[in-house]
Amino acid sequence: MKGNTLKIVGPAIALEAFDRKVRAIMRWSVTPTVALIASIIACISCAWILAVVIAGWPRSWASAFVVIGLLISPALAFVSARELWRSGWDLRLLLAAVLSAVGFAFWCTALYFVIHAYVA
């Protein structure tokens, strides 16, 4: 019976150690100010993508920002919300999480309008 318990507890201990390492790296590399600046840039980029799609401008004007909207915005929202949850209240992290989530919503809306134009 104890052998089975150790098998279940073992991955939890390894996950906890991995979590400590990730938190140490994120504290060093992703500060709240850096996360806020990056999320502002990501939100502006996603708003630009939405403006290009709604206005009907050439999509090549927004093609450089698609990767930011697809990959960076949700990652910043997740990292900021996770650090806000783990470290406590910080207005910069809250704004970074909200701006990144709003930017990703802009990107998803632009994608919807692009797909809807072909369906209709």
C-alpha cells in the first residue's frame, strides 16, 4: 500500500520543485513592469489587427502582428494572472493580465470577422 502512495506523491513533489524553479526564473526575467509594458504593446498590436480587418485595409499591414496576438497575448495574460495569484496584489500585474486578455479578445474578434467574411 505504501508503495502506491509514494508513486502518487512523487509526481506532486516533482511538480512542486518545478514550480519553484519556474517562479524563480519568472521573478528574475519577468518583472511586473516588463509584463505591463509587453502587455500594452500586445494590446495595441491586437487592436491594430482588429482595425485593419474592420476597415478592410490590406491584411499585409497587420501580418507582422499576428504572432504577437496569437502567442504573446495569451501567454502574458496567463503569466501575469499566475504571478498575481501567487505573489499577491499588484496593480501592474492586474493591468498586464487584463490588457493581455483584452488584446487576445481583439485578436479572436478579428479572426472571427475574417472567417465570417468568407462564410457570408
